[in-house]
Amino acid sequence: MQKKKVVLTFPYKLINQPITYHLIKDYDLKVNILRARINPREEGRLMIEIGGEEKSLEKGMNYLKELGVEVQSLAQDIRWLDEKCTHCTVCIPICPTEAIILDRNQMIVSFDKDKCIGCGLCVPACPYKAVEILF
Amino acid sequence: MPKTIREINEKIKRGEAVVVTAEEIIDIAEEKGVKKAAQEVDVVTTATFGPMCSSGAYLNIGHSKPRIKLGGGRAYLNDVPVYTGFAAVDILIGANALPDDDPRNKIHPGEFSYGGGHVIEELVAGKDLKLTATAYGTDCYPRKKLETWINIKDLNETVLFNPRNAYQNYNVAVNLSDRVIYTYMGILKPKLGNANYCSAGQLSPLLNDPYYKTIGIGTRIFLGGGVGYVAWQGTQHNPTAPRTPNGVPRAGAGTLAVMGDLKKMSPEWLKGTTMTGYGTTLTVGIGIPIPILDEEILTYTTVKDEDIYAQVIDYSLAYPEFEPGSLGEVSYRELKSGRILVQGKEVPTGSLSSYARAKEIADILKNWIKRDKFLLTEPVQSLPSADSGLTFKPLKERPLE
Ligand code: SF4
Ligand code: SF4
């Protein structure tokens, strides 16, 4: 059983298609929707956690790509902007996964993409808009 | 032997002054002893970089042809309203100002993505700003409408003037209620979910000169990346706040009003700031040199995070209702460790003031003094100190009938 978090971006013409239904039914995958945003007349974005057998997962991803859905692994969609971060540390107690890391000797902040679950809690907490969730 | 500022300045001019930061002096004094350290070290640099709401700037935009009198009219920079109560073309922009059509907290918590603090940052960054104004027109100032781009390089005086900055110590904010609250101290999670503080602690200017023996009116400082001056005591200056035996206030006490030429400043050290659910503000970088005139002054600069205490205040009830009462006292060492104990519970901490950036400013100021011969100033007048009897008064409301 493998699991990954991905962001799906699909063009307007696919918005009405039951994509997640097919992933579950036809490819035997477990799909957990973390966030969704559909802009009318534009494109849809879906952040999902998806799990299943390695083979099925691969097939499911190919199905999406063939349909014209863009698949990005999640970390690409969350950006911590080093040049905007003032290392104030006010986000540190907000992040539930310690994805924002503080070196307490230097009081310098850094970001561990792998630990970030994209919950977005740090976004309103940052006074300098140094964390962006492109969603 | 005590030194004078004049003697220290002579050393600076010869490139011989010994300058260290308020962090470095701690180890130096420990190693060499206070007496020797006071002889050898000439200047200690202090600094802070945090949101400071009582900040703003006044600008003289120059006269248009035909002339317009903005005084008594309305004016906006990038849709953020500016104050027009001064003559024809002097305008004042405050860090907290918001566009008229900003939804504010209509849907709570409001986003507050752009306001006066951001306008000041963009102005300093050299970006063009949209100026729109309406006036009532007079015989000598006939024009009633003005819409133009402006740029800092074309303006006359552009002065950062902050009525209250560099707070000497501050509260630690927590939330005892069972809902999230959105404050000027950041987002506070329910039931003591986090504790936010806002001071550079051992690096902070007024914590290194607790009785304002060297920092006074006229003191030349690092302000927003340029050179500025202490103009006055800041608003809410409260030198009679309780202090520990080493003289350090245990709560918010002294403050500074500072000013300087915006054209020499940089957006790196003046940052437009957004506090979700609260509003916009400006984060200001300030660095202040302390001349080591004698052992007493040196001793003050050796203050450590573990010797500085702050009060833990509940921002869900005690603060908004202006009720007295602290949930306890914690040191900056505990705050920086990442956890403090409040009512028997371990609470994770975060800071609004950046210690890393404060350290950078203290280093820059050190280099200015050593390399660029930034000279120290004798205060023109001292700030009211602990013996002044000055206190910070609450508002006495009287019914209008
Ligand atoms: S999005 Fe959530 S998990 Fe990721 S860094 Fe921000 S608070 Fe942490
Ligand atoms: S709140 Fe923003 S600026 Fe402060 S440390 Fe976190 S990411 Fe950096």
C-alpha cells in the first residue's frame, strides 16, 4: 500500500466529470479530498491524498494524465518564501507537523517540504505573507 | 576612569573604537570582568525588528500646476487614505490606515492584506504610488481634483515619524478562552494553545539602557536601514513600571519617538505587515548605540535573556476588558526555549519580533561605527526616567449628557 498527496489541476471541460469516482471504482484507490477549489469558467484544483497498490496508483495517475489532468506532488504547491521570511517565529507554534523548523541557536527559520501537509494554518499566521499555498 | 562621548568619537574617527553587540558583550564581560570590559569596550550596539503600530510618515509632494490645497480635502495613496490636516501639500500616512473599501472584519477574521504599512514599504522601495485627491478649491488653490503617479525620488521631504517605537519590554499574549482569537499579538489558539511575545530581549535597545542614561532626545540611531534620531519619548512612555533589582522593567515601560529620512531607508528594514483579524502595521528595524561611559553603563548592557522577565496576559478577557492581572512572569530565556509554563500547562511560544534580524541590525550598526565613522551623540535632553513619577494614564470617560 502506497500513499501520496497530489494536487490535481483540471481544465474547464473536465470539471463535470466524476474523476474521483473513477479513481476509486476503476483503479481501487483510496481517495481523501483535502481541499478543493473550482473557478467557474477556468479550471479546477483538487488536493487529495491517494493510496493503493503501487501498480493501481501508477495506472490511476496515467488515467488522469491521459484525461488532461495536471498532477503535481503536493510540496510543489506550498511555497515558503525565504526572501520574505523575517524569521520572526510566530508561525512555529501554529504548524502542527513541525514543517517550519526553528534553529534555536541562531533563531533562524527554515521549511521542510516533506513534513508539510498543506493545512494552510501558517498562511494567516504569517505577518509577511512568507508562506503561499497556491490554492 | 569614565569616558566621555567626545573621547569615544575621537576613537571612532581614528578607526580605533572597540564596538561589540549587546549579545557579544555578555561573554566579553564574563570573561574579562566588568572593570576591564568597561575600559576596553567603547560602544555596545543594540537592536530590534518588530511590528510597531504607532509608525507613519509625512511627505511633501510638491505643488501642482494649477495649485491644489489638500488641507481639508481628501487624499489617498494606492487607495489608502492619508491625513490631510496640514497645509496644501503635506500629507501624513499611518501604518494602520486601510482602504475605504477594505472589508475589515466584516467577515471575521479579516485578511488586511494591504494598508498604510505596505504603502510606506512600497514608497521606500522606489515603486510608483497612485495619488488621488479631492479638494474644495479656493482663490489661491483653485484645483479640486488630482490624480497622478508619484515616486519618492521626486518628492520633497519624506520623513518617517513614529510616535511610539522600541517598547522597553512587552506582554506575552495567551488565550484562555475556548475559541481562536485574532490579535495584534498574532493568532492565539484556544485554551493556552500558544504564547506570543514581542521583544528582542537581551538585544533590545531600552532593555540595555534601562534608566535611559545614554539614550535621549537627539540620539542618532539606525532607523529602517538609514540614519534616524530619537525625537522625544514615545507615547505611552511609562518609566515607573515595576523593575527587577537590575533595573530592568518587568512589563512594557519606556518607548521612543523616532524620525529619519525615508529616502535613505530600505524596504528590507521597513516592512508592511498584516495581522489577520486585526489590521495592518509596519515592522521597523531600529539599532541604537550605547556609549560605554563607565562600569555602570556597561553592566546594564550585559543583561541576559534569563534576567529579563515579561508578564503573561490573557488576550481573550484581561487585555480587552482592561482588567489587571498577570498569569505569571516568564524570562526571555524560557520564551526562546520554545515552551513556557502557564497555569501548570506547557505552552509553545512564538515571537513577533525577529531576533535574527535584530542581530543583523546590531552588526550593521557596529560596522557603520567602525567603518563608516558613524558618530555618537550626546542627548540634547534626557528622557523621563524611573524617578520622574511619570505614569501611563488610562482614559477617564465622562458622559456627554
Ligand atoms: S501548511 Fe500546515 S503543515 Fe505546512 S507549514 Fe503551514 S502549518 Fe505547517
Ligand atoms: S511567520 Fe512568516 S515571517 Fe515569521 S517565521 Fe514564519 S514564515 Fe517566517
